Amino acid sequence: MKGKVIPTWGNKPLTVSELLKRCKDAVDNGFGDKYVFISQDDEGNGFHALFYPFTTSIEDYTDEIYQVNEEDLEDIVILG
């Protein structure tokens, strides 16, 4: 999986490891108590609050997951 780019994705999403590094950097820079808002789409046209931690059992959400083909679902987790 490492380094795999799924062709249907317009922008390459962060991996869990990349997110962890960015979170550690944010805490080190004094942002540890800030609230997290995430983009509504891959172009950053809007933002909303982050409400939920990682979800790895995504079977119930496959109709709401965009830009991912069915064969690529095993390569993702849901955050938010």
C-alpha cells in the first residue's frame, strides 16, 4: 500500500502516518488545544468540524465514500 496512488483520486489523501506527523507538528507548534475543521471536498470549497475518530469498518458507509472504486475500499479508513 505504501506510496500507492489510486487513479480516481484528484488529490492524494493523507495516510494515517502522515496525519500523525502533522498532528505532532501542530502540537509542537502550540496548536494542541485548537478545534479541528476539515474540508468538505478535495478543492477546499468549505470546511466543517471534525466530530469522529477513525472508522475502519466502512461497509455501512460505502455509498457515502466518493472518488474511490470498490476494489480500493480496503485501502482507506474514515476520519470525521
